[in-house]
Amino acid sequence: MSLNISELIERALNNDQQAYTEIVDHYRDRIYHFVLRMVKDPAQAQDLTQETFIKAFRALDSFNSDYAFTTWLYKIASNNCIDFFRKKRLATTSLDTPIQAKDGELKRDFPNNEQGPESELISKEKTNQIETAIDSLPEKYKKAILLRHTQDKSYEEISEELGIPLGTVKVRIFRAREMLKAKLKEQMRAH
């Protein structure tokens, strides 16, 4: 059976219920499967498909017959799914809201990650120890480790800047790290 959609739309605009039914019957499965691919939930897809047709019939007088009816209908279905996802994403819960458990309400505790004066002091002390250890390295190792870790340069860039082979850069950085570990362990034992 060929469907004359222009005629059906015209009849539907004149409140012909049979025209509405024919339009829905003809397009329902296509719209449902389109929506289902987006929402992945059959019950929700049924609801959204129904909403799509309700919205389409409310806006039927705005349909431009220069375009395909199916394109217009798919656009309504697509926008419907987008609205659904927006609403779903907005359903949030405050972190201060207690959790309901069978034994009553449970409050959430979150760690305080703000650094107090003591933490800052310890952090500065560690930084000073590392800087002192780096300063005590022989110059060739010190240069390589500073380029790598304070200037974030690649091994290739360090090789080019220092004018030494790539393998030598890797060895110097490895040895510098080993010396730093030893010096820092020594400092830890001294404290």
C-alpha cells in the first residue's frame, strides 16, 4: 500500500483521527528502533516514541512539505532523546545528603586534603633536601638531571643541548638518580 503522506497530513490537520492512526502505524516501528538504538532501554524507547508522535502532531502545522516527513519526524525523535539524556544527567544528589540504610541514616565523611602549616613545612623540607642532593652531584650529572626533571626535556633534546651521545645521556641520568637515592637515604638516616 502506498502512503500519500501529504494527504494524510492534510486530513490530520483537519482533526481526522484515522489519518493520525495511519501515520503512527506507518512510522511507529522505524521511530521506535531509531530511539531504541539511542537509549538502549525498550520501555523508555516506547515512551519516547509515543512522545515523539505527540510532539509531531502538536507541531504538524509547522511541517514544511518541501522536506521529507520522515526527516522531520526523526529530528523530533532525536531532540526528544537529547532532552531525555539531559534530564537524566541532571538527576543528581548532594554529597551532604545522608545515605538511607536499613539501620538508619549514614553520613558521608570526606578527607580534608587541604595542606596545613605542618604539611607545607614537611613538603618544603623535602624539596630542600632534594635540591641539596642535586647540588652535591658532579656537574655532568647535575646538568643532565636538571634538564630532564626541571625543564622536562627529552633524552634527545638533552643530547643535542649538551653535545653528547644519547647513550651517554641515559647513563648520566641513571647514575644521577642512583646517587640521589643514596644521598636521600643517607639524609633520612641522619634525621
